[in-house]
Amino acid sequence: MGINELRVAVTLVSLAVFLGIVVWAWRGRFDAAAELPLQGDEQ
């Protein structure tokens, strides 16, 4: 495996990780956190 193949492999792995993070973040697991700025001060 040459340096160019290694660079391609690292680039593809990085892209897959990035896309995985984007999908994870957009799946709606942060709905409660998204509502926090809209809630009033409850002290």
C-alpha cells in the first residue's frame, strides 16, 4: 500500500465518520436541548 492509497483510505474513513456524526445529530436526540432557550426563567 502506497502513500496515495493510505491518503485515500484516511479521507474516506474521515468522510464516513463525519457523515455518521451528521446523521446522529439530525436524528432528533436533541429536541429537549433545542427547547431550552425558549423556556422562561423558572427560578
